[in-house]
Amino acid sequence: MGPRWKRKGAEAKALADPMSKIVSDLRTSLMLSNSQGILSGRSVLLGADAAQTELLSRACFGQPIITAEKDIQWFELSMEEGFYLCYSLRCIKIVGEDKRVKDEQQVWKYMTSKWVAFPVFFKAYSHLRMKNWVVRSGSQYGVDFVAYRHHPSLVHSEYAVLVLSKESGDANGRLRVWSDFHCTLRLCGSVAKTLLAINIDSAGKGVTSPSCLDSYEVEERTVTRWTPEECRENQIVVENRTK
């Protein structure tokens, strides 16, 4: 199932403004301004000026928060998004409630304490982001993430993503029984998305520090429904009847 562009000219616009360039511009802007994110429960709050607000929106990081402040726009980032900007892109610092900057190890410890499965979900998120996919929450479709080829205003999401990991108890407990397979595949089919199962193997490296992520292995597998019409034998019968 290929990309479904939302309007005429959307594909050309996406090609002229690649996501890799947008993220690179965002990274440069955040680094130059010494931006800091603030830990808040299971999210990271990030203040942005007008230019950064546009870049964050174009790169699809976080959700804007309505406040009374006029000179700064606040964004609520998921833990995956916040740690990606901090650890993978190294363009923001993260501070705690005490207003002190935390190092990567401290941020990692905080996030893994808030969410046991954070390491495997972050690995899956960063794996897709590094490939220039736009990754957003998939909760409305009953999956972990949805992946877009470019900005959601230009194209529909192409993949419905489930994160699996034996070390984390299958991460989300999904696809253990056939009924879940069938229900998930039917849902994906009804919204024109391909189910992408990402299996994370930590190779027994544990979660003591973010450096363990380098040893994690990622396996991608697309799952589709089998239909009789696509069976090779049936196709041969149809072809013979039409000759």
C-alpha cells in the first residue's frame, strides 16, 4: 500500500521540502538558542520562539499548549520525542523540577522509572525517525504509533505500528492470539494502513544506561491479510478462463 497524498501537488511539495531538511533546521535552531525542556510527569515541556514554533510544527514534534504567554509557545512532547531531541539529536537540554540540568543518564533513569517499557518504545520511535518517518501516537487506531511519509497535512499515515519485545513482556501484550491478529488487521485495512510490527531484541543488555540502545536489534515485519482472490492457483484459474 503506497502513500495516499491528500491533495494535488502534495507529493511535489513534500519532495521540495524533505523532512530530513526540516529536522536539520530545527536541530540547528534549538542548539543555537540553548533550548531546555522541562520534565513534567510522562512528558517534556519545551518553550519555542516564533521560528522554532513553525519548525516544531512542520517536523511534527509535540503538541502546542495554549497559555497566556505571547512571546513563547509551549509544546508538550512525549517522552520519546523529548529524549530523541535530547539524546539522539543532542539539540536540547532537559531540566527537572529543581530547574537543574540533568545529564543523559539522569534523564534516562527518570524516564525508565516512569515507564518500564520506555527503552523498547524509544528504540522503535528513534528507529523510524532516523529513517525520516514522521511518528505520531497511534492510540486512535488501537496501535502504538502511526508513521507518515511526510507532514500529516500532506499525506495520510502509511503504517500502523505495534512495538513488540520478549524482554519487556511483549511490550504491549499485543498479537499473542489469532483473534488479536485478525481484529488488528481488519482495523488497519478499514483505515487503509499497513500493519508494521517492530520487534526489539535487547540481547540481554538491560536498561542501566542509554548506551544499551546501541546493542538493541530491530526487526521490521509487515503483516497483511491473506485473501483467496490473491492465491496463485485462483489467479491461474481466472487467467485460463479469460483466454
